[in-house]
Amino acid sequence: MQRTYLTQAFTLLKQNRLFSMLYIVGTGLAIAMTVIVAVVYYVKLAPIYPEENRKNTLYLTHVSFKSEQESRIYQSALSYRALQEWIYPLKNVVAVSARFSNAMDYYVQPADRSGDFRPALKLVDPAFFRIYALQFLEGHPFTEADLASGIHTAVISDDLARRLFGTTEGVVGRSFSMDYVNYRVCGVVRGASFLTRQSYAQVYVPYSVESNYKDPVVSSFPYCGLFDVTFLVKDNAQAKALRAEIKDLTRRVNAQYKGQWQMELWEQPTSHALSVFKEYPADTSFSSWKVAGRLTLWVLVLLLVPSLNLNGLIASRMESRLPEMGVRKSFGASRSALLSQVMWENFFLTLVGGLLGLLVAWIMLYVGREWIFILFDSWPMDIPEGANLYVSGEMLFAPVVFLIAFLLCLVLNLLSALWPAWMSLRKPIVYSLYEKR
């Protein structure tokens, strides 16, 4: 039966080209805009290369120290001393990594003297490569011994290897100049997209290459520094245990330094999903319900406005089909059978519009990738020169994206077609047949 309905829908599409074109274009634009929003947040939240552990990743990026003697508040990240005394000894973690967050601008001097350039750089520790599943094409991460000694070694991305050496093979052991210091390559990884910001870089070096990495930001607060911390846990239970452990740590530290200063970590460590929407942990005005409400409002606007326009189109179309429906009723067709036919016919048009919308969304996401993916950020980041900003297949062609598009087609079909079809089919047979005159 459904096959018959779809065949008839295809015939009607060819017979009523203007109506079909308007319906398909209207549906396509609505779905395209909604899919773009869905893909943007999918890229931010989903487990994609190399941030495949996002579900079990937590962040500690901000800390506040309040001087009880000076009545002053200092906000920054944690110091190297805090890492050694507080963070690295934590028990409820699979891995913990620290990143030096205030590195100076580093410039690479290519051997072909084509001009210095600034690569995307991260100053990290070896545990970074346990948290982020970077695929090594050759070589390996730098070691704890490399970190302790401050040796100038580096893991580089494949695109940087091609730029520096013209190849990604046989690169391990070779050297390149960065800020006129020779760095030996210990590993080459498959490059990621700049859209995975927590892990993206073209050069990964031990944070100990910075001469001041052990220095606190404020001399009177030895635990106030420049290190962001990332945790990897097994599951939600361990994440909960880690938060309890850090809360207990905060209590003990504040008791130890009572009368001098007090530390505030708010609700950190923050889950990856929460960090996408709550960019600053100390934001007391943040509400998950407000975020959910805002996203729901966007979807409703993107779907309801076009559905109202399509509703009018379908109502007009149903008026012209009343004689046909009246004849079918007179030969015994039930109202539910006719309604099912109309819904299937409109679903066919909606599905065609959905496919068009997907295509438009993919084109817009690719062409406008430099601004679309930062459109909803409160504090957009500058894109480093030469950064690899691409939209991979797993970002665009994920099953969840197709599922979202299909559900949007269903919802839009119900919103736009159900009411006018139902109201038209309620009219008596005599009225419907009279319309043929």
C-alpha cells in the first residue's frame, strides 16, 4: 500500500511542479539550517578523532586564590608545585595530564628558508598521549625522562612533516629549528582538525622546554600558575569519586592555609559536555536549563516557521483535491486510509527536501567552516596561520546526523501536513463532490 502511495506521490510531483518545488525548497532550507546547528554541536560533543574519550574526559582550568590578609583575589590556573603536590598524586583517575597554557609564540625556521611561520603548538606531558588517541604514523611520544630533563624533542603532525621534510616517512630522528633551537622529532602523528581544539596542534613538546614553567604567577601564592589539567576516568562513578577527592583536597588545603589565603575550584573538574556550554567555571549565572531552553527555541523557530508556510501550501492543495477525495469516499475509502495516503505523499516530498537540505548543509559547513563552527562560541578563538581546519567524514556522515535529518523530516511532515489534511477530510462527501462543479 505504501508503495502505491509513493508511486502516486511521484506522479503528483511531476504534475504539480510549482507546488512540489516550493514544498521541497522550503523543507530543504529548514532542515539545512537545523542540521547545521546539529553538526556544529555534534563536532563539539561527539567522540571524534583524536578526542575519542570525551565522555570520560574532565577539565580543571581555573582556580581562585583569595588573600585573607590583603583582601585580594587572584584567578589563574595551577602552578607546577600544585601539580606535584596535589594533582599528579590523585588516585581516582586513569590518566592526568597538564598543559602549560601561556607559551610564548614559537616560530619554525624551515630548512628551505621559505620564511618563518608560527605553528599550532602545545606544551604537554607524556600522559597527554594517553588521553588523546593520536595515531602515530611512526615513532612514539616523548617520555617522562624527556620531560624531566627538558630535552628539546617534539611530536609533529603529518602535515607539518610534509612541509618541513617533504615526507612523513623516515622523519623520526631528524631535526628542525624552532626559535633557532634544534628539536629532534621523536614521533609523527596523523593530523587532526583544528575543530578538536583540546588536542589539536602541529607540534607537541614537553612543557619543561619553557624556562619559567616552575615559576608561580604570583610569588605570594606558590600554587597559582599556568597549567591546565585534563583527567581521564573510567566511567561516571570514577568521575564522581574524583570530584569528591578534589573537593576534599580543597577542604584540607584551605584548612592548612587558613588565615593566609583560601582556594576556590568551584564545581571542577568539569565534564567535556559541560565545558562546551560553560566556558568559564566561575560563571554563577550559568544554567543547564537555560541552555536547553535556548537550543529548543532555536529548533522550534527553524521548524515551526517553515512548517506554517508549508501548512498554507498544503491547505490550498487539499482544497483542489477535495473532489478526488469525495469520489474515493463515495466508493468506500475510509478517512484514515485517505489521511494515510496524504501523509505518505507529503512525506515523500519532505524526504526529497530533507536530502536537498542535507546536501546544502554539507556544502555550507565545508565552505563556511572557518566561521560556522565558532558561530555559537562566547569567546571565539583565533585560527593559527596554517592550522588544519577541515571537516572530516566522521563529522559529516555520522549516523546520528542522518538520524537527526530523518526525524526532522518526520516532524516537519507532521507539523505541516497533518492538520490541513485532517480538516479537509472531515468535510462531507456531498461538499467534496460539489467542489468538482
